[in-house]
Amino acid sequence: MKFVVYALLALSSLIALGGCAPTVILGGAAIGGVAVAEERSVGTVIDDATIKTQVMNAIFQKSEPMFTSTSTTVIDGVVLITGEVPTPEDRITLTRLIWGVKGVKEVHNEVKVANGESVGNFASDRLITTKLKLQLLRDAEIMNINYSVETVDGTVYLMGIAQDEAELQRVKNHAKDISGVRKIVSYVKMKSELNSA
């Protein structure tokens, strides 16, 4: 059973790296082409994948339903968690679990407390996320590999590293043009912020 859990966690980590799974070696030896193309270093990409796996494992160990109803993104040690849970106490539990993982620098808990309408929004949210990812992929003025997108109840959450404010605005404009988007929340950092750190 544990092997299946860890295999699922590893697979989820691969998927979370922006669809670049072929460049990842499961043993953690290399993440090749992904880090070459994006702003994070190879070491940071590996650290983020490790944090994500540990966060997901902690959530799974606490509650399988909580594990399946949430989604985690990690960029430069900053964790964004989205999804839905039954109670406000579950949101607090998630935050505590994430802060318990070594290497976490910041936590953005955007998990909502579920209501009866939320189930029907899942397909719509997935469609919004897919459409936005396609728009970013098609826009030659956006380095799409540096962005992660999650949608919950029509709210689009952006994480990543923007080349500049103009690029981030293009990303937001693409999101605004998609039917069903109610709100955009950005946790995107500027490339200049990383270089000055």
C-alpha cells in the first residue's frame, strides 16, 4: 500500500512540473530541461519537488479525502494549496501540516470550505485552467513554463516568476478573457525580485 501511495505522490510531482515529466528522472538524479528553460535553478526545482512530495504525503497520512480534494503547487519554497474541505478546522489543519515540512518559506492557503454548489463547479474550473494554460502556451511573449495555474470556483490562482510587469499583465488579460473567471489572485514574483535576493 505504501509503495502505491509513494508512486502516486511521485507521479503527482511529475505532473506538477508543468507537463514536463519526460525530463524528470524519478530517482531525483536530474530534472534536466525543465530548469534550463525556467527561471528556477535545477537545485530549486528539485527542492520544490521534494517539498511538494512531503506536503502531499503529510496530507495523505492525515486524511485521504483531504488529499484527493486539494491541489498543491510549490515554487521557490512558497506553497499554494487550493481545493475544498468540509470544515474551517480542516483548512487550519492543512496550514499546520504544510508549515511542518522542512524548506517551506511561505504558505498561501486558498482552500475553500465546501458547499452544495461546489461539486458542479469542478468541471468548469478544470476547463478554465486548461484554456488559460493553452493561451499562455500560444503567446510567444509569455514564458509559460514559469507559470502555474489553479482554478477554484471561478477564481484563478497564478503562481510563478514573471519576466516583468508587462508579461504578468498579459497573463492576467488572458485569464480575464475566459468565460467563467470571476477573480484572479496572483502570487507571481518578478524575475528582478529573484535576482536582487
